[in-house]
Amino acid sequence: MLDVYLPIAAVSLDVFMLLALGAAVGVLSGIFGVGGGFLLTPLLIFIGVPPAVAAASSANQLIGASVSGALAHWRRGNLDLQMALVLLLGGLAGSAFGVWLFALLRRMGQIELVISLSYALLLSILGTLMMFESVGAMLRRSGAPRRKLHQHTWLHGLPFKVRFRRSKLYISALLPLVLGFAVGVLSAVMGVGGGFVMVPAMIYLLGMPTAVVPGTSLFQIIFVAAAVTVLQAVENQTVDALLALILLVGGVIGAQLGSRFGARLRGEHLRALLALIVLAVAVKLCADLTVPPDNLFALEPVTP
Amino acid sequence: MRAVLVLGLLAAFAAAGARAQGLTADLSSHLVAITTGFTGTSVVLFGATDGPGDVIAVVRGPERDVSIRRKSRIAGIWLNARALTFTGVPSFYALLATRPLDEVAPPAMQTLHQFGIAALRLGGAEDAASPAERDLFHAALLDDEVRQGLYLKAAGRINFLGERLFRATIDFPKNVPTGTYIVEVYLVRQKAVVSAQTTPLVVSQTGIDAAVDEFSRRNALAYGLLAAAGAAIAGWLSSLPFRNA
């Protein structure tokens, strides 16, 4: 036990517990290229960090974890910079729109419900589809004739076609732009990085090779997380830099291990694992909505 | 707010001074400093009376507004349905006494001086549909504060050393809120308060923590940018050892 007092969160917590927490989330982030904010924030709240500080500080640590992870993938050549920049462009526009939408929904009331319901629905569908696809791919592996890299649909008839060399794709730039926008809206409204939606969408919607996806996703998460951190610091003063730094030390070690481990996994296994996690989150969300809560009441201090 | 508090303290001191005969009390320290390694602390309350009687002490943290939400089930889904905001909610509450509270203080006195969590009076929540609803939310608020360890349900013990000297230890948990606390000490004889004294106690961050906290409030944008840049640099540094792997 080595307790440290966190200046913004205003609680004392055990350093080793925070390091372990950071490392566990870092492994996930390294393997799949998802930020892990969806896991980190509730865990921090569980150990006593105020919710607003937990969410904002997770975003802060996410910057460092994503830089570390993205660099690891970059060195292995698993980062499509061109694709990441297009996604980012859409993402920034999407977050701006999302912040506006958030304010609008909040004025109408029950924003939390809208968010939880749509997220649970989205993740359930996504997780199920991914599970079927990856298990199917695993079964097919034994000798059956290989399919084409991806099917051609009307999506490939869109204008502004660009060659994304690292992703071995020749598709309309509108596709990643719109995807980035949608995820940007989602992350601004939900307060999560959006890696969970981004990663499967890159694999299935854009048809990117699985190996290139985590690095590319992490690269654009860096900027989304940075924007969220600065916004939260200015608007709510809820960013605990010390907490973020401690989580980060554990996180970067985990992320390096994770990206190395992920590189050894086969694509369909990686996708099946990710599908499992997406489904688990969806189940958790549904449970939160339908299971009677232990405590019907929740306190929150009103900031004057 | 602070001016009101200072005035209140002065008034309390003046009142105590006017009838301070019978009771003198002080704290071993008037400042609880929260440093990086803070894991909770205790402060000794000590004093003397001019004869037999019981001593009751109440420790109240700085007041703030608290809103409390209740979830309800609508169409099979649990959602935040109702919220009430209470004002003047102490952020910390502890009671200490020389004997069990009910033996020392009759119910009317407990209510008047807000002895014990059950006697706490809170403001606000005017939009409650009924007194019953307000009571329900009030009780839930108290439960939550008790669960967080900020309201101490069991009365602490004040010990007499001989006939007149008394001494007690006030324990503060590691999640103690910062601000100006008020320690009220009462001397009770024959089920009546005969003397009272009020002492302030400041709980505050010191050293680096205080500096970081202040900087984050004064220069929010610079703090945010620094926090973001710091995390990015830490991420980059940490990836260096793995470069040639």
C-alpha cells in the first residue's frame, strides 16, 4: 500500500492499484486499438474517483497510451497515415457537431437514456455480426476456397476515389470521412473515444486489413482525446493530471505488451476476441438499464 | 459566503464568550494539511469544565448544495426520474459525547442543536411533491454520506480525565472534504445546555497538490494544454525502450 493524494480528484488512492488498472486497460488498447475509456472510467468511479474527474482524466491518460500504442504500430508499418488523417478530419467536424447535439438533447431531457439505448443497440448488432463473421472465417480456414478480399457494393461507386496504399484500398474518400464524422458525433455525445465503433467499422465497412486497423485507430484517438482533455480542463476543471500520469505509466507498459501480443494473433481470432468484448459491453449496458439498481439514489454535489 | 461564515463565527465566539463560564475547549491543531501521502488524520479535542456535567461536540464540514436523483422504472427500463437539490448540506458530520446521546440530551435538545445525523436540518428541495417525498430523499442523502464515511453514524467518545478535564479524538477519513470546519462544544447539565463554545478548523491541501489545484483553476486552458502535452510526451518516452523490439 502506497497511498497518494490526487489534487483534483481530492481522494487518496493506492499507487499500485492505479498502476495495475492502467496496465490492464493498456493491454486491451494495444491489442485492439480501442482506447479502453469505456472500462477505465467506470473502474475509476468504482474505486472512489468522482465521476466527472474519472471521465476527464481517462481522456487525459488516453492521449499518452494512444501515442505509445500508435508509435509501436507505426514502427511495424501498421499505420495508414493517409486514412487516419481523413478519419480525423471527419472526426473533428463530428465532435463539434456532437457537442452542439449534446447541448440540444440535454435541453430536451433524458439524454442519458437516448445515449444508453442507442449505444446498447449499436453494440449488440455490431458484436453479433462480428462474432458470426469471425467464427465463420475460422471454420472456413480449413481448405475451402478463399473469398475475394471484399465484396463490391454501391459504396464503391461513390466519387472522390482515393488509393489508400497501406490499406490496399481504392475507395471514395467520402467513406472514411463520414465514418470519422459519425464516430466524432458519438464520442462527443457519449464521452468515450469511440474506438469500439471505429475499429469494427474500419474492418467491415471500409474493408481495411485487420493488422492496419489498431494503429490507425489509435492515431486518430490521440487527437480526439487531446481535444476532450483541453475542453474538460477549461469547462469543468475535472482533469487530474497526476491521476492520468500514474495510469499512464501502467498503461504504456500494458499497451506495448498488448500490441506485441496482438501482432501474433491471427486476424479472425483478433476479431472474435473483439466481438466478445463488444458483446460484453452491450450486455452490461442492457443490464444497467433493466436490472433493478442496488441503490435507487445517486448523489452529486452541485457546483456553485 | 465567506463573509457570512466569518460573521457567524464571530457571533458564535461572542456568544460563547458571554457565557463561556463553565467550559473551555480547544483543538490540538486548527489546520489539517492534506499532503501527497495523506491517508486520513485525527485531531485531539481537549478542554475543561467548571464542574460535573456532560460534554457534547459536533464537527461540521463546510456546507454545499447536493442534488440527489432517484431512478424509476418506466417501460422496463431504469432511468433517472426525479432529482431534488438540498442546500446547506454539511460535507462532513461527526458527533462526540461523554455518554450515549439519548442519556444526555432529550429529543427536543437534539432537534434544537442538531445533535446526531437524524436531527440534521437541510434547506432547499422546495419542489418536493410532498413532505413524504422530501423525507425519502433526505434519508437517502444521509445514507449515502454515511456510506462514504463522511457522516459518522456512531457517536465518538469523549473521555473525562478526572472530574473536569476532558479529551477526545476526532478522526478524519482520507476522503475528507477541504474547507473551513466548525467544532461546536456544549456543556450539558440536567438535560439543558449551560455553556457552548465554537472553534474553527481548516482542512486544506498544501504543497504541490495545492499548487496544482490552484493552477488548474486559475489557468484552466494552460493546465489543459500542459496535461495533454505531458501525457503525449510520457507516451512517446515510454515507447522508446521498445523501439528496437
